[in-house]
Amino acid sequence: MPLSETDRIAAQHQAVRQLFERIPFNEYLGIELDEVSRERVVMHLPMKPELVGNFYHGILHGGVIASLLDVVGGATAMIGAFEKHQHLSTEERALRLSRLGTIDLRIDYLRPGRGKRFSANATLLRSGNKVAVVRSELHNEENVLIAVGTGTYLCG
């Protein structure tokens, strides 16, 4: 039986939050979930000394940038997959969503990762039966665009 709109949105939020919270690496990095909606997902990361990649300039490590863009992209792909699989039972839907994984990730580093707080947001470009494509951006607290990413995710 299809979920009501309110129940569907609540279930989407819960699924994304559960996936996000079950990954210890997200906690280690300090990623926090800000917004989950059909239109986009937003997360942020406060800068801390262990995330520095260039100790001369104190900039955010490129691997941390890629990780943050991948996490926000995966959460966005999950929203698209949830929409595609809303006709399934809760158990079947959970099984399909548990298979979510990154197939390909391209990051374009546009500027050095300078800042005290970094926000990542992602939007769904396409959600198919098995694959989703997501576009993501990373900004610092001054809204300077640091990096963009395009991710392809297995979601079915």
C-alpha cells in the first residue's frame, strides 16, 4: 500500500538519517545533516585541525572534500530511490536502499578549502530504476564555491 505524502516524507527523512548515522566515518569527520527534502540535501562540516590537508595554509584536505560531496550525493540518491520504490513494502524498500553505493564520483576542485565551516548540498539530476546521478557543491561560510561533484550511485 502506498504511503501518504506525510508518511512518505517522514520515512525518507528517517531512512537518510539512519544511513547517515550508521557510518562511523561521517561522525569522525564531524559531518552534520541540515536539510533533507525532495529537492535537495544539505550537510555541513566544521573545520578542525585533523582535517587539514595543507599544513602551511591550513586548508581542508581534498579527500575530506570528496568524502563530504560523496556523502551528500549518496543521501540525495537515496531520496530518489525512495521515490522510485515507494510502492514496495517497508522491508523490500529497506533491502533495496541498503544496496546503495557509489559507482563513480568526479570532483572538480575550484578553490582551496579555506574556511571555518563548509556546507555541501546536492540535487538529483536523474533517478532511474537502478542508477541515480547527482550534482553536488561545497561552499565555505562566506558562500565561496570550493568544489563541485557529479556522482553516479547504484540505488536499486
